[in-house]
Amino acid sequence: MNSTASVTGFLRVYALPALWLFALPVFGLWFAGHAIGRFDRDVLASVEAGIARDSELDASRRQELLEFFRAVPASAACLSEGEELAGFRENLGEACSDMRQFDGMRLVALASIVLGIVSALIALACALAAFISRPFQYGSFVVGWNVLRVTGALQALAQGGLAVWLSYWMTALWFERYYPKLIGIVGLLAAVALFIVVAAIFRRVPMDFEVEAEVLEPEKAPELWAHVRGLCERLKTPPPDHILVGIDTNFFVTEHDVRVGDRTLSGRTLFVSLSLLRLLERSEADAVLAHEMGHLLGGDTGHGKRLAPMLARFGNYLGALHEGGLTRPIFHFMLAYRGLFELSLGRSRRASELAADRLAASITSGRDIARSLVKVGAYASFRGRVEEALFSQSQQHASVAIAQRVAMGFTDYARSETLHGDLYGTTTPHPFDSHPPLGARLENVGEKLGPDDVVHMLLEPTRDSWVSAILEADAIEARMWGDYESRFAQAHDVALAYRYVPSNDAEREHVEKYFPPLTFEGKEDGPVVELTYAQVNSTEWEAPVSLEDVKTASREERMFKKYLDLKVQGGGLFNGTRSICLNKVKDPDALLDAFARYLGRHRAMEQHRKETQEAA
């Protein structure tokens, strides 16, 4: 993607939605001015009519009074503290209290606009500072987060107040009536939004980082541990405190606390993939390990550990703004700042990856780095393809056997034209870093690989890998693959229950395994509600309603009773709604939860059927 397209995309996705922050304040400012102008015109028209009717005034006095009242708007008199206008204010009476409201809300709207502009300038300055260096990146985010979360709360307060005020005055001014229910609803939304935002500022965000792995104690792999410590000594960086082994398609290091089973590990942790380690010669694995140790040496993991809690809290704050309803415009503004910061974060992470590659090449060789990148990328891409193909199938699997399928099909994949697109069109997955494209990484270490070179190195058997230095490696890998494949099969089974129409007895039984027929008893003379994967019925209805015919479902309240209202297709003007009085059901919450799940399943099935038909 070129730079022009990147800028255009950022403006469309982030910058333009951020302008919604000013929508309500700008409208409030205009409305307050409109109300004040209308007040002035109405008062002036009344005064002019009164002067015209006053027969005791001569022409010169009448003209003098008209010029005075035309020169001094009623709003100015209400807002003035001068004695010369005291009489005018007294004649206006209670109307001046309304005028003071209009002026007060105008000031609130103006303050919200100014606060938004100041916040935008602070956000832009902090985002630009983040591009300077890593210390500036951390410091700018500390400043940006602490300032913007406060301004966000102030905006929520100001815009909530504006929304409540407008909910009264818009109808009162334009239609000469007001709606207490509308005011109450808007007031409740504003209060809830403010509570959610303020609570999010102080909420503690869990920082659990759980890894599917097993701890590799030094006595289980003394040679590998010694080798890693030796690499760290050459790089002049402290060695990892823990080594984990698993079957994920990556290697990584972190200084975050890591949860493995019932243990929480602190300090420096290195994760090693047994599946990938089998593909790599020891020198190629050394290049990967040196690369990961380079992240420790370069301070990447420490920087990430300091930054992660604040990023998590910011993410939680964004979630609160999104859920707040009235705070959605503030969410888009904050999201734009997060997007700008992510640009700097991605840039620095890519630079860190390239620096770690160069460091690893100086310890091993550019060729070893290149070979390891190709092997890791190819294996990750092919395994992803295998899992995607398995999960997309519409039949249950007797055995998923992912590891076996990957091993048996890898040779054909290495010879296929798909390989080149996967390697050079995607990046290697990694939980913490944004990786540069493979071509840029190869160029960074001074290596060039043609298509034939890539195929040759992937088909060349591995003579000596570090797996042989790990006691019980085969047992560990078999155990972890067994657990992973079991979870994969279970997830696929659940997915099938969402995909099937069903079209035969076997599919129906599978759907009913996860969505069995349910019956919800009523209270005394209340209705009995029956729910299946295909329809819902109430003893108060003439006939059941197919879930296929349900256009919308909503929980409503009428006359102090709660209802589940279903808008039904083909029901006509008067028969298009079916309702269940939830107050008459013994367990209304269970009914609502179940109906939401069953309707969600049906719509997921319809979407899958549509996509399948389009693909065919």
C-alpha cells in the first residue's frame, strides 16, 4: 500500500469519524443562538406591538422607544447587570431565566468545542512525539493517556448535559410542548454514559498472559539451556529466567508475567516451538534464538512491559466509550489518537525486528537468518491453510490429525505456486511485534533467495535439530497436539451446529445436541413458551413463529410490564407483531438468553448458507 493510500485510509477510518466529537456541541451552540435570536425577535415584536397600541405616546417618543428596543436586544438586557436596563429586566420577568439557560448552554457548548480543539492539538502533538524515539514514545503516551482520559470524561459530562437540555428545549421551542419520558430517557442515558466512562478510568484491567506450553526445566534440556546462556553471554545480555516449549507457530520472548497452567512465571521468558524447532538446523535455530535475545538486549521487551498496562487501560477506556451510547463520538476521537499512536508503535516495532535480525546475523550468519525466516513462514502459512480447510468442512471429522496432515502435505505445498504468495504476501505471526515483510528482512541481512532456492531449502531434510537435546520432547509434543486437536474438533462441532440448516436427520440431531427443544413454564395463567432451533411458540398464539420469519426481536416495557416483541415477516399491518409477556414467565431471563442464542444460530446459519451459495 503506498503512502497516499495509507493517508487516505487513515483519514477515512479514523480522522473523519473523530469529527463527530464536535457534532453535538456545534449543534448545541447553533440551537442556543437560534433560541436567543427567536427570544429577541418575539420580545421585540411584542414591544413594538405594545408601543403601537399606546395612544398616549407621541410620534417622537414612539420612535425613540422603538430605536432603543431595537438597539438593545432583550437577551442583552437579561444578561446585563447594569442599572440602566433594570426596568427592562423586571418587565421580562421569568423569561430572563430561560434566557440565562440558553446563554449557559451556549457557553457549555463553546467550552466543549474549545476543549475538543485543545484535546486534538494535544493528541496530535503526543502522536507526533511518539515517532521521535522510544523514550519519547513512552512519555508521549503517558501524557496523552492521562490528559485525554480526563478530557474525555469532561466531554462526556458536557455533552450529556447538552443532550438532556436539548431534549427539553428542542420540542418546547419548536412544538411548544415537552415530553418528560424523552427527557428522562436522555437523562438516564447521559448518567449511565458518564458512570461507565468514569468507572473505566479507575478500573483495573487484568494483565493475564496465558501461554499454552510446558516449562522446560534446565535438567530436562541441559545442553539447550547452556547454549542459550552462551548466546546471551556473547550478546552481553542476561539470559532468560524460563524457557517454555509448545506447538505454536512462533518463537518469542517477553518480560510480562506469564501464566502456564497453574503457575505464574515472572522475569524473562523464552518460548520455543517444538514443531518449528524440528524443521531448523541448529545454526538456523541459533539465528532465531539470537534474534529473540536481541529483543531483550535492545530493551524491546522491557519497553513493551511498561507500555502494555497503559495500552490495555486505554483499550478498556475505548470499550467503555463505545458502550456508553452518547459517548460514541468521544470514542471515535480517542480511537483516532490510538490509531496515530499505533502507527508510531508499528514503525518502532518493525525497526526493532530489523535490528534484531542484523544482530542475529552478526552472531550466526545472514544465510541462517534467511533460511529460518523461510522455514518458519512456510510452516506457519501451511498449517494455517490446513486448519482453515479442516474448519470449513461441513462434516464431522473422525480425526482432525492436524500435525499428521501438515507433515504429509508439506512437501507438495513447498513445490506449489501458492508458497511464494504466502511467503512474500504475508508476515510471520507473532504475539508482540509487527514484523516487516519477508523481502525487507532478507534484504536487511544481505540475502537474496530465488524461488528454486526456497523450494530446495524446504525440501532438504533436517540433519540435526535442537529437539534431540530436549528430554521427552516427543512425549511433550504428542501430549500438546492431542489437547489442541481435541479442542479444535470440539470447536468445529459447535460451528457445524451453527451452519447446518439442517437438511437431514443426522444434521438435525447434531443441531439439537447444542440447541435442544426447550420449554419455559408460565406463572399461574401465564403462557407456556416452547423454543426449538427452527421456531418459537406460545400457548397464547394461534400458531408458532418460524425463526426465519423473525425480522427483529426486542425487549420492551409497556404499562409497567416487560415484553419480548417479535416483528414477523408477512404478518401485515396488524398481525406483524408477536409478544410474550415476560412478567408471566417463571424464568424470563433464561427465556431471553435462550431466544437470543437460538435466533443467533439461525441467522448465522442463513449467513453461512448465503455465502456457500455465492461461492458456488
